[in-house]
Amino acid sequence: MTIQRHDVGPRMSKCVVHGDTVYLAGIVADNPKGKSVTDQTKDILAQIDNFLAKAGTDKTKLLTANIWITDMANFAEMNAVWDTWVSQGNTPARATVEAKLATPDYKVEIMVVAAK
């Protein structure tokens, strides 16, 4: 089976397609400095939409989502954005955990797997 990679870097690819499954790396906000959890989450979900489209699928086919936030006090704020974005009736299996991210500017990171 062929493997396709998108946005390939020296350390990782942001999107890998194998068969009918699309794997995204952990996605963080572009230019996160000073952005709220709401703004970072919106930015991340827009990127996810773009990567899924590039791979020939969309959020209605999400299988799993892993979400990392730096402070569980921001869980409701992140969920408010997620809940307006996610496809109702097609919600993925999901986990959300509190974690330190790569830099203090990042407040949210989201990784998804989708079917084609």
C-alpha cells in the first residue's frame, strides 16, 4: 500500500495517508504568542480542516482526537470552540489531557486520525 506524506519536514510530516486512514501530527497554532485558548483552538481546527481536505477527507470522518491543553482551567473555553466545529453525529473518540507543550506560547495542541 502506498504512503503519502504532506508538509514533510526533517523531523516529522504533518499529515500521513496510508490506505484509507489519515494521520495528523499534533497541530499547534501558527504565531501563538499572545493568542487566547479560543483563538489558538480556532487556528488549529482550521489547519486540521485544510490537512484533511488535502488528504481527501473531512471532519465528518474523524476517528480519534487527542487534545493537550496547558491548563485544565481552560477546558471549557477550548470545548466551546471544539463543540461548534465538530460534526454532530460524527464525533470521534477523544481524550483531553493537561500537559506542558513545546513552548509556553502554545496553550492547545490537537492530533486527529480520520478515515477517507
